[in-house]
Amino acid sequence: MVSEDFDGNEANISSAKWDNITDKFTIPQEPANGYGADFVSSGLGSLDKYKGKNIYVAFRYQGDDTTSPKKTTTYQLDDIKICEAVVGIEVEEKKPFYASYTYEGEAWKKTGDNIITLQPADYAEMGLSSGTMSTTQAPNYLPIWLKSEYPYAQDGDVKTVVYKTNAADFYADECIYNNEKSTWIINSFIEEKIDQFVYSTTGWVFDPTIIVDMQDANGKAEYQVIVDYVKTHQAIENPALSIYADSEYYYGFAGRYQNISYRDKDRSADPLYPLSGSTEEKEDFLDARTVEGLQLYLTLRYPDAQPNVSGITQLAEIRVNIYSSRRYNNDNEIWTYTFECTGNKEWKFIKRVSQFGTVEEAVAE
């Protein structure tokens, strides 16, 4: 029953006008006694007549009061929904369609063109009448299917293919086009990796030594770590220490040239640099600053390093290029510095070895 004029006060139920809409539903009449095993749907009824109005909906039942003793019954109500009905569109041709979605922030969005979800027609095209494909079949079927679908693929193109493995499960393979082999190759995500090991009292164990080559293709970024640090620390009070975005003149690190400069004109911006001192005094000062800069680099790059890893002392080896017109024939010399982790963000200088075989060990304190 529906009322438009009931005010919500129980005392006014009888005086309110109620529209009986029972005929819009099929109210179950069974069982005659006891309780049914399951709830039974009463169907859907339209409330279009009341759209935009404030209404009350009531449920009323009447027991049998003509017998003695009087008999009555109860109704159980559940899952009552009032909602807007959306008229569906009858589709002439019905068939399954699969799509892949990714969750972005607060909503699911359909994936881009690089993720392909196979449709029933695709399985049929591959001769898979079951409409599914196992992971063992995929390496044989997917490359051929992809080559047919993307005949103009370029070397390195990537497609992720989502396919059904059975009635309820899906799987995905990433495929990469190899121009040299003129085919698509399924990425196994197996990566060959060579690690360093040392022999200990318990046998061969992983060697945790940190190896950093500041002279390789990625070395500029490693020098830049110190350049950026000086810019936000020492250069605040002395801007002359960092006049370029890729070089600093406190520790002498230069990302642009991938070296540590020992030149007077570069280091003279540092008031502590012994500009008027002897060659030996300058070299000692600069060597000490280089060690200090590399220790800082290790604390910034490896803040969680510990003195011991699985019973092995934590060491670090850093290969750098030192530029000095006073000291080296060709103005440059490659040195490999060795440090030992002695505590939280603490690195002790052990030695350095030149590309020409010169070994300089730390002076014992």
C-alpha cells in the first residue's frame, strides 16, 4: 500500500489515504503452516505514478478471525528495493565479449591498445574449437596469430594478450616482436644474472660487495648525486661552489665530464683549499676531500647498509676518474676506491688502486 498524505504519525494511519497496489505483485500464499525453505520473489511493480513525490509504503496482512480459537499467520519480508528501472535494448545477435580493465585511482578503466583480450572469433580463427587456450599452447598459437593481426609490427613492439584457459580463468602473456627473427616472442620474464660469490668457512656464499663504476654509461647520474647534495648544502652559503647544474667545486664531482676535478681554478672557490700551498699540500687536501665525498655518496645511495651481511663484511668498490694537470701525464687517472661499512651510514676508507697499478692504503689512525 502507498500513501501520499500520511504524515508518519502512527495515530494517523487509518485516516490517511492508501492505494492498494497488491495486484502489481504476486504475493506467495504458501506454505499453509510452518516456514518456507526459501524466500520467493514477488516480482516487480511500477511506482511511476508517484515519481517526484514523497510517499510512504506499508505492508498489511490480515489473519483469520472467524474461527475459535482464532488463527492467523505471519509474512516474512526481505530484500525490498525501490529503484529506477532502466529499459533494456533487445539485441538481435547475442554473443560473449571479453574486455580487460585496470583500476586507476577510484575507477576501473578499459585498458589501452597494447593489451588485447581474445574474443571467441579469435579462438575459432586459431582452430581452437574449445574457445580456450592453455598456457602450453600459447607459445605455438600466439606468435602466428599476432603476426597475422599486426603484419607491420616494428622491432621491440609489445602486446599483452589476455586469453581464457578454461571456463572461469584467464591468463596473460607479454609478447615482443623480434625483427631479426621476424616473429613475436613470448616474454618468459626469466632474467639471467651473474652474481659475485666468496668462499667462507661455510662454503661459497654471496659476496655483498657494492660495485659502483662511475665511468660506465650511467656514471653521470652517480656523480650528480654529490653535485645535487652540494647545491643544497655547502653552496647555500657559498654559491660559487655550484655555478653549474652538473658540477660542484667542494668535492670536485662533475656529472658532465664524469670526473673529480683537482684543478686549482675549479677548487679555488673553496676557502679551505690551500691555493697558495705546495703541490703535496694540495694533493693531500684533495685526496682527503675525495674520500669524504665518496663516503657521502655511499651514505646517500645505500642508507640501509649494514657492517655484516650473512657473515660477510660489507665492502664497497667505487671506480672514479680524477682529473689533475699537476699529477698525471694525460690529466686523467682512473682509481678504484675500497670502503668498509663500519656502522649505520659509516664507511671507512681502506685503499685505492690506480689503473696503472699504484696501491695507496689508508693511513692507520
